[in-house]
Amino acid sequence: MQATEDRLPPADVEPSTFFARSGLRLDQSPSLSDRKRELRAAMRARRAAAQARNPDAPKALRDGFLAAVALPSASIVAVYSAREDEMDPAPLAAALAAAGHRLCLPVVVGKDGPLLFRAYAPGDVLESGIWGIPQPSAVAPVVEPSTLLVPLLAFDRMGHRLGYGGGYYDRTLPLLRQRLPVRAIGLGYAAQEVPAVPVGPRDAPLDLIVTESATIRPGESRGKGS
């Protein structure tokens, strides 16, 4: 059930309203993969519109994150190289590095494997990895982050995240969580929130979501049953 251009929501239409109007209710789609595919198409358009409306969002997110999120001293923090219209973590990454935290970037080493993380500092020369995403060179040390900043297409208040379908973070987070306390923090635009992300048993939840206007703590939503 491939989404077509004329089924994408206008920037001023909420995704839930779009699905209701189009008959593509998230809880009644034929399969989980179809539901995710439809939502990905809708949210790509919505994210692009959000970026165009608010070019200063990354700085606002940085300020909100620093005010609301406490990290242990000298933490190892995984950031990411923003592509297309993803929320750019660069302003936040620079602030975290200035505060003494060690940064790293994810590296894809196999189609069906977990991510590898290599040390990184703002200003480092990066190589082009899979899909052209910048990554540290093979000589950069491998590290294990305790905090991961994660890009997304959509999120909900239960901490569910919609990514691109590769499953890399979903494979990586359980492995890291077996070895050390890890927090996965989704970064995105407020407009990327949806009532409910379609999820399967292998989808790893986020511990926190930060946007340009709010910090969302999914544990509080789960406790309230909302």
C-alpha cells in the first residue's frame, strides 16, 4: 500500500486528521509494515514543513535540553549527522562537548547488525559512510555511549519512535542496555508528534524526547495510562 504524493498531509493538517479523512486509520491498516509505510510518507512531508517554518529550532532544542536533561559528568554521548530535514543536533553536540562530555557517531557495519560507535569531536574530518552519511574514520576509537541522541520521523508520548525501517537503533539499544545503563533520547520537531506510533515487539522505546518546545518523559505518560 504505497503512499502517493496526493495522499500526503498538508503542513497545517495533523497526521491523525489526515489518516481519518483518508480512511487510513492506524489501528485498522492491513499490516504493521503498511501502517509504518503510510506514516513514514506522511511524516516526511510534515518534518520538512516544520524545518522550513523554524530554522532556529536546533538552537531552541539545545537550550531546552540543557535546561531539562541532566547527564552524568563526562558521559559518552552518541550524536548523529543530520541528513535531509532531520532535527540538527550540532548546536547541542557542541554544547555537550564544551561541558566535558565525550561524543561519538554511529557507524553502520552491516545490513542486519547493530550500530558501532566511534569517537568524534566537533570539527573532526569525517568520511562518507553508507547512504553518504558522514562518519568517523576507521582509526577513530570504538566506544560505548551511555546516552544516545536519536533521529526520528515520528514519536508519541509513550516513547515509541518511527524511524526509517532499517532497524539499526532497535537492534543496538537492547544490546547496549544489557551491558550498561543507557538512555535513548529522541530529537525532533514538535510537529512530529502523533497520537500513536505503530509498534512491533522489536521496536526499542525511547527514554526521553526533546523538541524545540518541550521535553517529554514517556515514563510519566505510561504511569498515567495516557
